[in-house]
Amino acid sequence: MGEENLKTSPEETVETPKAAKKQPKMIGKMRQSYLVAAVIVVVLAVAGGGFWAWHNTPGFCDAICHTPQDPYNPTYYAEPGAPAVDKWGNEVKDASGMMAVVHRVDADANCLSCHEPTIKEQVSEGILWISGDFYAPLSERSLDDLVRWHDGMDGTEFCLRPGCHDLTKTDLTAKTANLARNPHSWHHIEYDCSDCHKSHRASVMVCTECHFDAVAPQGWLTAEEAANLKTIYGAYALES
């Protein structure tokens, strides 16, 4: 009886080695699966990062959304102090007068730093893009147009908010108080930042419209020069 109990059945002798062989194979397959999954995650992360970086550039806007985006690109990639062209093809003696250039160079800003898309805006623009019922993006736009999807915020607040210029109106007035005519005195309440500061064409010293002794900053236009600036539609800039 004792010897019989110590004997191993034929089934046990055959099955034990097979089970032992299967286990390493299963572990190997699991490791391969984990490795493949890890590679996929890394590839997706790199691709996603690259897409997001591209998403912040004029090239993305040109390829995906705005039909006539090409004229905007020189207004973004130009260098301060160098000649350039504006979005309508006019010669700009000094690109320092275009805010798109200054913000890119001085603040490391990109398109989405100013054109902050809200969810509502993106949905609306997507529908308009599909239908083709969108405005001509080369027409003159104001800060109010830029922030119309930001509830309760006007254009001046958008520029002066924390994370951008981070100033109050009082701070801004003080920064330019040493000028003969302080452009930020806010005594003309009907003016907005974008009346002077232009992103994709030379900025305009609106003060020169009445104060003929006012001096336009480097690269800027006087009110008279801006009034004679032609758009791609044949209209004058201050009338668009």
C-alpha cells in the first residue's frame, strides 16, 4: 500500500512538464504585450506633443481653418527692426510696429496666446468652416471681436489681465507719463487698445489725427499714413 501511494500516475508524469513549459511562454507573451503598449503610449505622446506645438503656429491655421492665411504669416515671422509686409501686402519699413512680431519675439507668444479659443467659439467656427459661411479673415478686426466669446471681458481688460501685460489702467498711464502727449491718459474713452496697436499691420499713432506734434513710435504710422493705406479690398484702412 505504501509503495503504491508513492507512485505517480502516468497522467501526472505527462502533464506536469507541459504546465511548466506553458507558464514561461505566457509570461513572455505578457511582457511583449506590455512592451507594445508602452511603445504605443510613447508614440502617441510624441505625436500629440508635436501636433499641439503645430496647433499654435500660423501653419496650422493655414492648413486647417483660414483659407487666405498665407498673408498673415510674414506678419508673424518678421523680425523687429527689419522691413516686412502687412496682411494686405503693404510695405512695412520696420516690423517693430506689428504686435504679432513684438509679442512673438519679446514674450515668446504664439497665435493662441491672443486668439484664445473657447469651446463655444471652436464649435461655432467648426460649423462655419464646414458650411463656408465665415467672414473674410483679412478684414479689419477689433479687440471686441477678439474677445467676443469671453463673457464679461472687454478688449482692454483682455490685454492688461494677469498673464499678459498684468497692469491696471493707472499703471499703464504712469508708464508713459514722461511722453509729451501721454497716449494712455484715457481721456478719450472711445478709444480701445486696438485702435492704435495693430497685430498684423503697422500700428497707428492715432494721437496724430488731432495733435500734429505727436511723434509716432518706431515702425508706426501716423493717422494720415494709415488713412492712405490700402487694403486688399481697395478700401482705405481706417474705413474698413
